Amino acid sequence: MIWIALVAVSLLFYVLLGIRLYRQAMAVLKDFGAAATKLGHLAPAGAAPLAGELQSPAALPGAAVFASPAQMRHDYDASKSSRREDRRQRRIQRKHDRGQPQSLRDLDLN
């Protein structure tokens, strides 16, 4: 009698474990389907961009992984100099708005 009860309890345990595992697998597949649907709307990496999108390869997420180090160095230096020039232009504009000269040669010392 005891063996029958032990086998019945273990079978019940395995059935409940199987049901739990099945539900978790279905939840994972549902999340995977939602993620695939969400990512399906993005353009593939090799696809041509639309007319309104940027033509820069840096606009594509993950493009840096496949780019050459020389290209990435060039992009970094170009963006760095662009940011530096933007700061310089803002500084010049602030000084101009305050009526301050850019340098001593701009002063009228006569």
C-alpha cells in the first residue's frame, strides 16, 4: 500500500512539475513573439535607408561593431572637432552678445 501511495505522489509531483514547466515555456514563447514583432518593424542592417533618414552608418544601432577601427577613429575625431567648433561658436556668440571683444586686437586702443 505504501508503495502505491509513493508512486502516486511522485507521479502527481511530476505532472505538476510538467504543467509548471509548460506554462513557463509558453510565457517565454509569448515574450519572444512580442519581441520579434517589435524588432520586425526595424529595417535590416543591410537595407537602404528611407529618404528622410540619416545616411550616416553611425545611425544604425550596432554599426560600430562591424566598422573598421580607422573609420571609427575618423568618426570620433570628426564628431569631437564638431563639438569643439560648436562650443567655440557659442562662446563667440556669448561674448558678442555681452559686447566683449574676441581678442586684444579687436579692442580699439586709439
